[in-house]
Amino acid sequence: MTNIKSLISQHRRKILFSLLILAVLFYSLGTGFAFFYRLLFTLVLLVGIGYGWAWLNLRGIEVRLTRLGTRGRVGDYLEGQIQLINRTRLPKSWLEVVENTDLAEPGGRTVAMVRGQVRSFRIATYLSRRGIYRTGQVRVTARDPFGLFRLSRMFLNDQSYTVLPKTVPLPDLDRRFANLPSDSVLSRRTPAITPESSTVRDYAHGDSLRRIHWPYTARMNRLMVKEFDIGVSAQAWVLLDMERRSHLGEPPDNTEELAVTVAASLVQHCDATAVPVGLAANSSDLWMMNPDRRPAQLGILMETLAGIRADGVLSLERFIYDLRPHLSGFNTLMVITASRRPEWTAALVSLRRQGINVTVCYVDHTSFTDADGGSSTGTTGQAVADYLAQHDIPIYIVRRDGDINQALSRPLAAGGASAFDGSGAPAGPAPVTDPGPVAVRVE
């Protein structure tokens, strides 16, 4: 019924004009008066003139769209300039120009042109949501003076435009979160031999001959060995939980968008501190993008985060086991999840026992209670935080409308008030076995 009313409202003038023609036709045939025949021919002629007017308005038009770049960020504006050129001798009137895009509700501009005239105007669309959108195609709609016809014509080819996720600076990021200082690459001594040598010291019994610094030994006239540190050997992994059942709310205000914002901020922070960073996500397309120091790495990861969605079916714990062969003792795994199930904690503890630095950023679903009917259904609890703390895995809580930088500056203290669910009931982690490998998309 609503669709019928909307259709009638849009074409009310056409319907009334058609009813008028039918009425005049009825009286013409019924009475035979010449007046009704002349009126009928006049109405039909007006219909032909109106359609021809609208059709000719769309001929001989050249449209140009100028735009810089194919990427933007949430909170910015998509700006451009549309230029119309009338290549015919006939004037153009009642032209409505709209960019045909799924980025936002399109806004039009009505223009009129004389022979050879060029009209241009700027357009700006606010970028409120991340994603990959279709832009660049311009729709020109022409109307006749009587308002009976609206004819449209498409100009230019559509192009993809990527809206990158929102990021926030993290100047106060806790060292334990990424195991890195906030302003430089990690320098930490390690018994392993790495490309980075920090200092030298006197030889001690049991030191490998491979550690001896021969030029310095000759200068000091005694055996000197090199001290190695992790240096740029350290690599960071951001694991983003995109399992469908882990997230709540409707975009753009939901746990999914908050989790992506945290992931993008961490990726940007690692890139700014010259730390190789990779991305793993268990969405419908499983992503495992290895850490890299290429200048293009940041752009690749940000574009991936722009299009990723919480539509995965693979559980977080199984995805962690699949990621395990890609990790080593030099890696930091930063897990971002809103999962209310405790099974994933056991998988993280197994990684920690292998010497891999693990931290957890938990997106508090209870701050989105209005998105799920005002009741918390979480089964994790303070017991989970205590369990992770016992295995040297710090956990950080980010909340809706909260300060992400402040949230990541201090981990949740063990034994404190429950930060996960409203009931505060303890829920210990369930044991998880390795389910075996699955096919993933590796880049």
C-alpha cells in the first residue's frame, strides 16, 4: 500500500493529465462537438512537445568530473567539480545534475544553459562510513515545462572510491600492549643471533665463537663478544576478530566499527614507529597479510580494513591456531575482539607458552547495550581477565564513545570489578584443542 501511494504521489501530474485526455476523448466521441476535438488535439500536442523538450535537453551535453585521489578517510569530505558544456545551439533548461553514487544520499543541482555555455560547480560529500563505494558517474535529468516527463541520462563511467577507517593517535600506548616503546623501535637484548648488535662485552665462558667481535678483540687485546637485540627483527601482528557472532549493533555505531578503528590506529602507530606490521582477520575471506617494511604496506592494510566486514564463520580460537605457524618469538600478537565466549583464551595462552608476546584489546559489548535490547549476554567475565593475567597476557578495554588512547595506556588490573558483563559472574575459559589447518588467504 505504501509503494502504491508513493507511486501515485510521484506521477500525480501525469495521472491527472491522462484522466483529462480520456475525459475530453469521451466527450468528443459522445457529442461530436468540434471544440472537444480541438481540445483533444491540443492536449496531445502538448504531450508531444513536452516529451520532445525533455529529450532534446539531454542531447549535445558534455559532462566532466574532476576529482583528486581515489581514497579518503572517515570524517573527511569527498570533493570534486562537475562541469557541463552545451555543444548545441538550443538552450538547456530544467537540468538536474546528480552524481550517481552509493556513498551517501545524493544531492542535486539544477542548471540552465544557453548555446556554448559552460557551467561548473563543486560537490562535497561527507564520508561517514568506511568501505569501498561506487562513484564518478553523473546522472543528468531533464524535465519539460509542464512537469509531465523526467528523462535521465548517465554520463561517464563509475569508479571505485575507498573510504579508509577512522584512526586515532596513540601517544600513550602502553609498552606491554605492543611490546614496543611509543616513539622508537624496540631495543631489547636477546640470546639469539640477530642482524642487530647493540654493544660488546668481555668474553664469558660458554659464549659461542660466532659472537666474537674480532676487530674489537684486536683493538682491546682481549676477547670481546657482541650483544644482540631484537631491533627491527621485531614484527607486530594485528589480529582482528571478524566472526559474525562476536559483534553487536548496527553500523556505523557498533562493535565492528570500534574494533576496526582500534586495528587501524594500531597499524598506523606501528608504521609510524618503523615496526613491520601484519594483519590477520577471520572474516568471510580469511586474511593473513605478513608483516612488511615496504612503504606501501600501510596503504595495503588500510584498504583491507576499509572493506573488511564482520561476516566470518570461523571461530577466533581456531583462527589463532591457524595463525600460529606464522609467528615466532620475535613477534607481538595484538588481538582485538568483542567475543563473549571464553574459548579463545586457551589458544592465546598456548601461544604465550611458546614465547610469543600476546596482548588483548577487548571491545566492551556492554557499552552497546541499547543495540541488543539493553541486556548483556556475555559469558566471559573478570575470571577471564584474571586467567590471562596469570599467563602474562595483559588485557585492555575499549568502550563506546571512550578515549581509545587512554584505554590502551593501561591494562585491566587483575581482580578488579568486572568489565565484561553486567552480572559479574565468573566464567572460566574452556579447554580448546587444535582443530587443524584451514584454507586462508595469504598476501
